[in-house]
Amino acid sequence: MKSARLNRVSVPMRLVAAREVVRPRILHLINNFDIGGTERQAVELLKRVDRSRFDIRLAVLRSGGGLYEEIRGLFKDILEFPFHTFYGSGARRQIARLRNILIDEDIDILHAHDFYAGVTGVLATRFTSTKIIICQRHLKLSDRRIHHWGRYVMNRLADRVLVNAESIRDHVIASGSAVADRVVVVRNGIDAKIKTADDGRRAVLHASLCQELGLGSEARFIGAVGNLRPVKGHRYLLRAMVEVLQAHPNVHLLLIGEGPLREEITEEARTLKVDSNVHLLGHRTDAADLMPAFEMVVLASLHEGMPNTVMEAMATRVAVVATAVGGISELVADGITGHLVPPADAEKLAEKLIAVLSDDRHREALATNGYRFICERFGMGKMVAAVEQLYDELHGRSSFVTR
């Protein structure tokens, strides 16, 4: 009896070599690597994306920033396309230069991580074979009309709009700027290296912060991590602190971040007479490491995407009080994994802060529930896998490519 065999077709070796699978060429474009949520997610993605499957390259509009050193060693060359305004000839030259590189290097996908990179990218990819992914991580960049129209045009021209929350997806579709099948939700990832701390570690961190700030051991800390910009709602947080300090005079608010409102916030704290209990710590690369020393983390934003701050607080088992805007409601179940308050409402914010500070058992329950929730649903691996799947989809990985 003859043995069963698969029929094989003889193919010349030179054709086999020519028809090998080629890694898609992905160029990432970002404004800069200043410390922020968008930049942090970009860094973590670039560290983890599978380079055996994808040819990953990086370009910036401006080099530098607090996170730049983390990423620089991963790339032999980082292209830079500097210009100061879209209205000048410098922008036109840089966009033309980027377009030429996309064509000459046969770039398959341009992944633009923020607003300015997105505008640059959609203009550069016009009438090329390069597909473009743009990211929208907030409901709006600002109230300026140019930002609104810029976002609308970007979404219309992009092959995919990557958002990090269902609420932003709904907003984009409702605006008419992109059809539903072009809007993809990829939630932010949380680094597994961020670990909850035991009571001993919390005590050490608390003592270190007290020493750094010149405070006694009775000090209790509320942390607020975010750039000092109007959208973060610091004015309402400062007003809430007036009532918080009447109930808990040993509470100190730690503002971690930098921005144009630093002097205004300092003056407002002084006017409200809470300045001795409000500390502006500036940019801190160890913000997540400090969180176990906080009694809670607060976010008073007027609008948001999927904030890293809330996710990091949950991952370190710290209670959260935040405004019910954007993707925050997808993270915080009110009264279960944290507390939600209306935006721009200092009175309601103060009420919840006082309630959490006043009840140790409830605060611990919020922290524990939040920790379980975030660990189950927001791993960094899930974020990276979702982005890689998007690259495969756009590139059409089922086909063989010859270069």
C-alpha cells in the first residue's frame, strides 16, 4: 500500500527568496516627548511593539522632552521636522520633506500620536500610498475654532482614527468627522511594573515626602497629577480645598506637573489662604512611585480621554475622586472603584474629598476595588496587541509583499 503524501509544487529557490514576507514599515510621528499621558503611552508602545513583525521608525516635530531619553536608545536615527507655525513657509517645507521620505522609504503606515503630528501627517500622506492613523485622546484640544476644524479635517482624511475611550468614539462619530468603521478604540495600557505597596512601603514613602516638604508625620496627602492647564480644572480643586481644610486641617494637596498656569495657581492658593497646604512639585518622573503615599488621587478635569493618572492610582491601590467626563466614567464606577463628581463644581468635589478622607474603611474599599478592576482590564500587553492588530488590518498581512 502506498503511503499518503501531500502533492508539492516545485518552486525555484530564487522565487522563494523573492517572495518572502516583508515587515510593514511603520513611521511613528509625535510632536515631542514632554511628560504627559499621550507621550507616555507612545513610549510604552514603542518599547513593546514586535520588531520581528514590524519595521518601526520614529520622527518628531521637536526633539527633547522629559521622556525623550527613554526612547532615544531604541532607534538608530530619529527624524526631526521642526517648524513654529502651520502658517509659515517652514511648515510647507517640512511637510514636503516628510512626504518625500514617505515615498522614498516606501512607508506603509504613518502613526501620528497627537494633534500637531496628525495635521502634519494627513497633509504629507495626501496622494501617496502611505496609510495614516491619527489619534484622538481628548474630546477637544481647546475651544479655539482652528483646533476644532483641524481635528475635523484630520478625522475625515485619516484611514483610521484611534481613540482611547468609547465616549470619544461616540463623540467623533456624532461630529460627522469619521464613519464608525474607521474609528478604533484602543484603551490605554497600564505598566505591570507599577505595583501596589504594602503598609511598610507606604509608610516609608510618606515619611520621605514629609521630610522633603518639611512637614510633620501627621500630614495627609492628596495627589493631583497633570499639566497645569485650564482643562485640568485646578481652580475648582483649590476652591474645594478651602472646605476640605476646615474639616481636615492636616491635609496637603500635592500638584505634580508643569504648565502655563503655575503662577496663577500659586496666586489663587494664596488668595484663598490655602497656600500653606498646597505644594507645586513640578514635573516628577516618579509620580506613579509616589502615589502609595497619598490618601487619594484627585482629577478635576473639565474634559478628558482615558487618563493615565486615574489608571496609575488604581494600579497602586489608591482611592480616586474624579470628574465624570470623557473616559473617566469607563474607569470609575461611582461609589465602587472611586467617586465621580460633576466638572467645574468645587462644592461637590469638596464633599466627596471630605467623605473619603473621613472614612478609612470606605477609602480602602474604593482602592481595593479599583486595583482589581484595572489589573483585569487594562494591561499594557492588551494595548500593544490591539495596535499591532490595527497595523495588520491596514497593511493586509494575508498577502506576500516583494520589495
